[in-house]
Amino acid sequence: MTERIIQLIEEKKFSVLKEELVEMKPVDIAEVFDELSKKNSIILFRLLSKDQASDVFAYLSTQQRKDIVGAIHETKLNEILEELYFDDMIDFLEEMPANVVKKILASSTEEERKLINQFLNYPENSAGSLMTIEYADLKKEMTVRDALNHIKKIGVDKETIYTCYVLNEKRKLQGIVSLRKLVLVDDELLISDIMNEDFIYTTTLDDQEEVASLFKKYDLITLPVVDTENRLVGIITIDDIMDVIDRENTEDFQKMAAMEPNDEEYLLTGVFSLAKKRFFWLLILMVSATVTATIIRSYEEILGSVTILAAFFPMLMDTAGNAGSQSSTLIIRGMALGEIAMEDYLKVFWKELRVSMTVGASLGTFNFIRMLIFGDPADIALTVSITLGLTVIMAKVVGGTLPIGAKKLKLDPAIMAGPMITTIVDALALIVYFRIASVLIGF
């Protein structure tokens, strides 16, 4: 399909292309933009109908939006924004340069400007920054028939009507009722008789990770957002939370790989920007690795007399790093899913200790037999194998408990993964190695 669209643009068969675009879904059209040049992207966007343009615009990347905003007339831009759901428009404004935001605010009504400014002032990554104001509200004095008629009038402009929110005259949230229940019950019943007063909600300043955990725990489609006085100010929908989960997972992966988080697409990010985000952590890890060098220098006498010990450095350090990474990855993921809490510190320690003792003893025994088969001296084989077993035990315990410790210190647990764990357990492995060598080989 992409090749077909490019061909029609190059052959200037715009009327044919316009007819074919009508049959396509907005998300599929948005994917085509990834393969087009800036010039052709603007041409394609201009061929979309007003409704299609708004839907496609919501799926485009930040850079694609900037290119289109810079090329289309301000009137056309305002038409597109009018058709966007309010939360999508806020997301767009947060990405745009100040001069674009200023133009949009200037052409908005006073009420719209007030709402936009309120949303833009919510802390980044808070529930307030995610929510939309497009929800269906009801009053508990309404009958079911009145409520359905009300929804028919206002529903076309709402992002979702599957869950309706019951408010009093001060807009305090009193209950929720599903559209399914409204359709199935008797028309003469009052909303107060069928609404659910035991509902889950969040506040505007709650962190988006906490909001995501609520969606997962209670299997929600929407979540009401209230202010400090329990007044409903917006709702968060499942599609917004899916975006949050995707961003949070990406951020965790980047931190676990010792990089500063980056929201921009890889191919659209400059070389210098990527290098800057990687340099800092690599510098820290490089400097911390001097601890390893210091340990090795302090045992030069042993290495000078039994040089074969140096040959096993890579195996011991790699195994230690891999063992620690296994545990830290499981624990970090468990914490992200809400399966492990800070109170489970001792449980995690005890479980990782037992797992590591089993794995360490198995690896140590296997390695001892392997080294004897290959003709290594028995004392060297015993030294390396005991070190291997103890190193695995330390690495898994450290890898399993450090992320919880980081969380307790209000740090991101993802920091305590991968390279960071490896650096710590490498130093521990060398200390154990040389201590055991000192005893078993006679130094």
C-alpha cells in the first residue's frame, strides 16, 4: 500500500489517491508517513478530509506533526485541533514550540484558554497531565430514560460514554454507572438507585505509574480524576494508559542499559544527543571499574607466582554479572507489575539465597569436574570452583535486593540493573577469588 501511495503522489494522480485514502483506516495512513519525504508527507496530509486529518494527526510522531504544522495554514491547523479529543490536543501542545502554542491559544475562546493552561500546568507524568475532560456526566435525580436522552445529546463529542459519572451540583463525584446497566434496567428507575458508589479514582497529582497499576489491578477501561475536594476534573482512558506503559517500559530498558531516558525515536535523534545520553553513565561505570583494577594490583604477588589464576578472570566476572542481571531483571519486573513490594525485602533475600545456593553449588561442581578433565591442577580447580559458587550466591543476592533498596531510597529500581550490578559483583568476585587463593594455594 505504501508503494502504491508513493507512486500516485509521484504521478500526481491526486484524485485517485484521495478516493483510495477514504477506504483506509487512520492508523494505517499514519504508518505510511514514516516512509515519505517531508514534501510528500505534506502533500498526503493535504489530501485527507477534515475528519481523517484529525484522526491521522493523533497517530503521527512529534517530528511529523512539527513538519505539518509548519507547512499548513493556521486556519487549517485550528480545524484539525477542534476535531482532536482534548487529551490528544494537550499532548500535541506539550510537544510544540512556544510560538505554535501561542498562536493556538490566541485563536481559542477564553474558556478554552483557561482549560488548556490548566492542563499544561499539571506536573509532567501526573494523572492531571493524562486526563481528558470529555466524559458523560449525569445527576442522581435523573431517571434512566432522561440519562439515555442526555447521553444521546452530548455523547457524540465525548471520548467515551461506556462509563458515566454521577455528580452533584458542586461537581463532586458521587458514583458511576455503566452504559450497559442503563440500557438493560427499567427506564423509570432513578440513577441514584443503580449507580455504583464503591468506585476507584485517582487525584490530579498522582504519578502515572500509580495510575497504570490501578488500571491493571482493577481491570479498568476508564478512571475518574478528582481534585483535593473530590470534584471530578477529568477521566483517564485505557488508550492513554497503554501509551504510559509503553513509555515506562522503554525508560526502564534504557536505564537498565545504563543510558539516560530518551523519548525521541532513535532514527530521529541526533548523534550528539544520543552520545550525550550514553556518556555520563559510561563515565561513571568506567571510573567505578578502577576499583577492580585496585583489587588486582593489591594481589600482584599471587598473580606473579600463579599466573594461571588470571586466565579465569573473564569466566568468573562474566558469570557473576550474568547471575546478578538475572535476579535484578526478575525483581525489577516484579516491582513494576506490583507483584513485589518493599515490605518483601526479607522474602526476596531468602528466596534468592536458596536459588543462588542451588545454582552456585551446581555450577561449582560442574566446573571442578570440567577443569580436572582438562588437566588443571586440583588446587587451582578447587579455588576457581569454590569462587564460582560463592560468586553466584553473592551476585544473585545483590541483584535481587539492590533494586528494592533503590526503591526505598526513592530511586528508580531500573538503575540497579545490568552494568551497575555487574560492576559491583565483579569487585566482590575478585576479592573472594584472591582470598580463597591465598588460603588454598598457600599465600
